[in-house]
Amino acid sequence: MKVMLSAILETVRVLVITVFFFVLASLVVTAFFEDKTNINYQALIENNSYLFFLRCLQALGILGFIYILYRNKYQFSGWYKGKRMQRLSKRTTRVLFSISLVYTLALYLVVWFMVSVNQL
């Protein structure tokens, strides 16, 4: 019973951490984007359907950062104490970080290119 309760509490904790960081990252990135380009972010996504795919990639990138943060730091400070708790290797961390960074920045690189060639 104790193991089940700690697993449920850890699941709730992971969900709270994920929602918190996802909302924080989305707000910061959207505000930065709108400040630098003077373009309404939501209207841009709605008017260009292919940018929705890039927005989904951005969400995956943010989730990748949250996964790295959880596996390398937050799993050791929770309620659940499992036998197989270990950090990601340095190589895995670097690869996941690189992929997450590319996914997160892809939308902004495409929009920056579109703005620079006056397609918006």
C-alpha cells in the first residue's frame, strides 16, 4: 500500500512539474516572440496550417527538456524511492538536449526566415 501511494504521489508531482514548466516556457517564448516580431502568435499559427506542425514539435521539445530535468534532478527529491533510479548518461543528455533545442527553435527559425523574406 505504501509503494502504491508513493507511486501515485510521484505521478501527481510529475504532472504538476510538467504543467508548470510547460506553461512557463510557453508564456516566456510567446512573449519573446511577439515582442521581437510584433506579430500575433496565435493568429500566425491559425493562418498558416503548416506552422501548427512546428508548434507541436515545439511542445515535444519542451517536454524533452522537462524529461531531462526530471531524470537528472527531480526524481531524486520525490516520494518514490525505486531501485532503478539513475541519471541519464552525459551522451544521452546531450543528444536529447540537442533534439529538444532544435524542436523548440524550429518554429521561430521558420517564422524569422518568413519575416526576413517578407512572406508574412
